[in-house]
Amino acid sequence: MKLVTFNPFRTIGIPNIQYVKPDHMFKELEKIKHADFLLFPENWQVNSLVYGTKKRIFPSIESIQLGYSKMEMTRALWTVCPENVPYTEILGNSKESRRKVLETFPFPFVAKEIRNSMGKGVFLINNEEDFEKYAAANDVLYVQEYLPIDRDLRVCVVGEEIIGSYWRIGSNGFHNNVSQGGSISFDQIPEEALELVLQIAKALNINHAGFDIVAVNGKYYILEFNVLFGNQAFHHLEVSPEKKIYDYLLRMENQN
């Protein structure tokens, strides 16, 4: 099985793999055309690789394209699990839309940039001044109800299985991301949340992502999923994401 990666840091240790710098894609088409799988292309590469070279990519085109934008991700989640998505409005930025947000959402509420990750671009809006500051910097208003939580659950999927799950416990009362100072706990992972993630991943054909879930009043809500999730917790779990990726690709190859 011949592999080409566009992100060598995500594929360390995978055998029979060659690195192509994303910007050199069109100079390396022969190498790409001889590969069985193309790993971790950037979003701008995906259409050319899938529709032009007819090559299989990993993560799936759904993972990459839906994971690229919170707006598209949320719309996809609305189609498969609307009851598990916090109340959200996605609006063009206009005076009417700003007024609608302020009339609809009680303070505090959450506003997000549609392109960001690791807890960046997520704002707790406590008053009208906070909202106007957010709105002035964003063409699209992505506004979500505030859920009173002190932690969220990160569930990581590779292929068709969950390879790790853990709680991220906040240190500052709002952001729970490890990159923002949150801590990790592997205790009492709810099976229902894991089953929900597998159902959603299967429905959307997501085969490499870290799902963020919260529990409020006995109900689970999907906040988002990140295609390039952090690997810090896997040292504790003694799991190699790279080996899981290779084993999955090998199964896919053998099914052909």
C-alpha cells in the first residue's frame, strides 16, 4: 500500500509513505497518482484531489470540508441530530440580524468565529457591548445558547472506532480546552455519549475527528468536532493514532 501525506507530523511512523508539500501538489502529480491513499490534504486541495485525480483521501472529504467551517458543520449536525445541538443562529451580519440576536438570546450567550479551533474565536457575551465588539469583527454571526458547564468530553474517532475519550475540565470558568489551560480526566466516561458520537460519525462519514460533547440536565449536546485533534492524552491511554490510521487504511485497501 503506497501512501502520500501532506502533513508529516500527523503520519509519523506510518510505513510506505512519502511526503508532498501541499504547495507542490501540482508539481508532484505523478507521485500522487501512484498512491493508494492521500493523507491529510488541506481543505483547498480536496476538490482537485478527489474530483481530478480520483484518489482516495484520508480523512474523508466529509471530515475535511465539514470540519473546515463551524457554519457548515452545524448545518450538517442539524440534519442528523438536531436535538443534540445547542440552540444556534447563523446569520449574515446586518442591523436586522444584530437586533434579532439581542432580542432572541438572553445574556450571557456564546458567539463564535466560524473558522477557528483550540478554544480560540469563542466568546462569552455578557452584555450588548461584548456583542457589538464581536459583530464588528465578523461577517457571519454564529450565536449559540450558553450552557452552564465546567467540563466537556472529547471523543476521538479514527476510522470506524473511538480510539480515546476524556473529560476536559476548565480552569477559567469558560474555556475547557487543554490548550487554554484545561486539565484532563479519564474517569466515568458515559457510554451514551460514545454511542452518540459513533452514530453521528457514521451518518456524516466522519473518520478522523475529535468531537466535543457536553452534558446538561441529563442530555448530551455536540458543540463541534475538530479534524486535527490534539494527541496529548494518547500517551496516557497508550494508543498510537498513527497506527490506528494505518490499520484502518489497510482494512479499506483489503476490502477492494
